[in-house]
Amino acid sequence: MIEERRVSIPRMNCSGCLRNVTNTLQALPSLAIIATDLPAKTLHLHYDPEQLSLEQIKTALEQAEYPIEKELPLVE
């Protein structure tokens, strides 16, 4: 089963920040970045919770200095 999350990353301010966040997340197993919204500073993620937890995602982003501020409702 795939988990779906939308998160806010307030420190993601420019295309360089977005690239750093994307590179950090692409190094994690079983994670897909479905959509990014730089002006809103959000990411929409899909991942396999059997291979990766939200805590691991949060830790990776914190170590890259782009902490998740909060989870947001999914937008359809």
C-alpha cells in the first residue's frame, strides 16, 4: 500500500532549495515526488511505508536543513 502526503517546507525559497530538497528525497528508497509547488513551499509525496517511514523522510530533510513544518490536507 502506498502512503500519500502533502507537506509544507518553509525554508524552500528558490529553485536551488527545491533542487536540494529533491536530491535529498531522491536518495531515499521507494519515494516519489508527485508534485512540487515552490511558491506555496509544498511537496506532494508518495512512498511505500514498508520501506520508508514519514519519520525517515522528516529526518533526511532536517539533516539537509529543510525541515517539514507540517502536514497539509491532500488536494484533489
